Amino acid sequence: MVDVVLLRLRVRSGWPRLVMGLLVRIFRLEQRIMNEGGTIGETFRNWVNAQFEPILVNEGMYTESAFLGREDDDICLFWYMEADDVEAVYEAFDASDHPVTSERAIGWFFENPEKVLTADVESDYPLLLHAWHPDRP
């Protein structure tokens, strides 16, 4: 059985504006590439894969998704993880020296970084249903 975790993490003040600024720059770059005959989405997908695929492979993670949203007056990141063994993911996460997975970066971004940095993470929401394609591990 696959471990599935969904976390709700409050984002520190100021970060949503910085993230949105970065996304605007990415979308402008994508627009320029499209105007020059490239495929929209290609550059961002390639960048994301180059940055995160080695981390996911090292951690043994199947799926990792993040959504930025608002809940009450908080800006939150909803973080979905799917892996064979979440404990093994955290062991690899702890051993990683990648800047994205550093305690410092996570501490800057989230008000409650311990939720991400603790190996015994539990989903913030009860899992009601998890379905997957039969050809997928």
C-alpha cells in the first residue's frame, strides 16, 4: 500500500508575493518562448523536472504536489505526498544537502516548519479515498 499525506502549512508573511512574482516572470518567459515558436509550458516543466526529479527519486516519492491557497486569513500551502514509505522519504530528506530541502529554507517559508521537518508526519486530513491506475506502483 502507498502512503498518502496531505499537509496544510501556513506560509510566512511576504512569501506569497515573492512566489507570485517568480511565477509572473516564468509565465513571461514562457510567453516569449511561445512567440518564438516554442511550446508554452515546456521551459517551466523542464526546469521543475531538472530541480525536483533527482530529489523525488532519491526520496522514493511517487508524487509530490503543492497548492497555494487561502484559508480564513492565512495563506497556506497544501502539500500532497505519495510514496511507498514516508519514513524512508524523510530519511532521504534529512540526508539531503539540496537547498530546497534545507531546514533553513523551510523555516523561512513556513510558520510551522516542524510539520515538514519531522519524520513522523501525519496527514492533516483524513484519507477517505485513494485510487490509482493499476499499472502504476
